Amino acid sequence: MRLRKLLPLAAALVVAATGTACTQAGGTSGGQNRVTGFRVMVPNTPGGGYDVTARTSAKAMEEAGLARNVEVFNLPGAGGTVGLGRLVGEKGNGKLAMQMGLGVVGSVYTNKSPSTLQDTTPIAKLIEEPDIVVVSKNSKYTDIKQLIEAWKADPGAVPVGGGSSPGGPDHLAPMLVADAIGLEPKKVNYVPFDGGGELLASVLGNKVAFGVSGVGEYMDQIKAGELRVLAVTSKDRVSGVDAPTLKESGVDVEFTNWRGVVAPPGISDADKQAMIDLYTKLHASEQWKQALAKNGWHDAFSTGDEFASFLQKENDRVGGVLKALGLTA
């Protein structure tokens, strides 16, 4: 079975303070209480997609009057599974959440993580965003067709960098492209980085031939002319990005990344609902809508059981793709 057939072309704590880990403080404008004591772990390095999403969410919560002094901290390692292990070890901690996404799903497999996302408490899926195929402004590749020709001719000499471990979105996207152009995915010279922040330096320095990452991570560098986008993986072109879709360029691939939030296992029903309420109010805020537009993110909000079902399906799907690539048994 061809690889692309295995993957479809493709967050107010408002409960009473009694019994909840996060507390509320009054005195906000309009009489609205704000959540305090809330912490969000980012399981990769600063500057990556999870980091940008978590810090954007925290800022929007505070500006919307939903929370005060939300702490965002980084705990990178092993494609997000170090952070995942920490989260699972924080059983019952109702004031901690972890920003995550498709990359962690794959890293569980490829890093043989003893902790899985099924061990967590799903809170909310927040966004989807397309990946981009990107090079530095000084790259010899000026369009996607030129890059593909060189890649097919000598795949080992055209390394692709991604801000996720094997099995994550920045790995799956180029593998799907390789499959679509007749290049055996196992021949792809994929160089993994622990987040888009680490990848950026290698792309700018031409240490990899091209990079694949989320559009929101590099929007500032794109607008500044430091990076050249050769293609976007979405169905439609991305506003503010002067680049065709892969399909427009003759590559039969559509691919969308996603990000969400999970909490430790064993939290109380009240704490779980409080987190869901916080992200639901964030989702409805004008500040969040502005953040979506600024970062080129697509609204993909779902919570609780619906998000849990989605996570299970993604887990099964990614497992199938990795098996086809020979990366898992």
C-alpha cells in the first residue's frame, strides 16, 4: 500500500475554588475573575510550534481577562516524550497541562516511550496548520519543481530538516511528498531537530537543503525575506505566503498538522472541566481569533471525549505509517 494512502491527505477555570487546584482572583476589569496557578509545559525547545502555540495561548488568556500570570516552561527531549513522561508522572495535578500535537504521537512510537498519550487526560484540540517547504533566501532552489528534480536525482545529497522526530508532522510531510514523486521514503535523508527553533538555524545556514515546518513558526522570517517558501502542504494557498500548494505544483499531497492540550492522568472531574472551560473561553475570545489570523492557523477546536477519540485515531494512523516506513515493527 502506498504511504500516502495510510495517512489521509491530510484552550476559564470557572468551577468553584473548593476542590480545584487552580485558584481564582477577583478584581479584573468588568468584574471577571481570572485563573491563577496555571502552568503549561512545552515538551520541546523555545521557538518551535508547541512553544509558539503555548505562549500565544497564555498571552491571549491574560489579555482576555481569563487568567493571570500563566507560566509556560520548556522541558525538551526525545521528540516530546521526556515532557510526556513528566506529565504522566504528575498524576492528579489539576493545575498543569502540556502543549502537544501530532509530533508527540509519532515520537511515542519511534522513541519507544513507556508513557503514551492514552495515559493522559485529553483537554482540547486547538488548531490545525499547514506545513511549508522552506529554504533560505540564499538557497539555489527557487521553486519546488527545481528542488524535486535535485531530490529525485540524488536523495542522499539533498537532506531535509524537520522540527520533529521521525513520526512527527515535519517527518511525515516530506515522506508523503517523496512517495508521491516516486522517491522511496527510506532513501530520504531526514535530519530531525527538537522543534522549529533549532531547525531554523540550519535552514538559514544552508546546512540542510530544505526544511519542513509549520507556517506559524516562521512567519516573521518569511515576512522579513530571510526565508523563501517553495510550497505549502494545505489544500489552499496560505494568506501572506507567496507560494503555491503542492498540488498546484504537480505533487498529489495535502497535509495538515494539528496541536492540542492534555493534562496529567487522575485529575478530578472538576479540574478537567475547569481546564476545558478555560480553553473554551479562550477559543471564543477576540484575542484568540486575532492570533489565529496572525499565525496562519486554522481553527480546529474540540474538547474532552471528542478530542480523546481523535487522539486514538491519530495514534492508530501514525502507527500504520511508521510501520510502512520500516521505522517500527
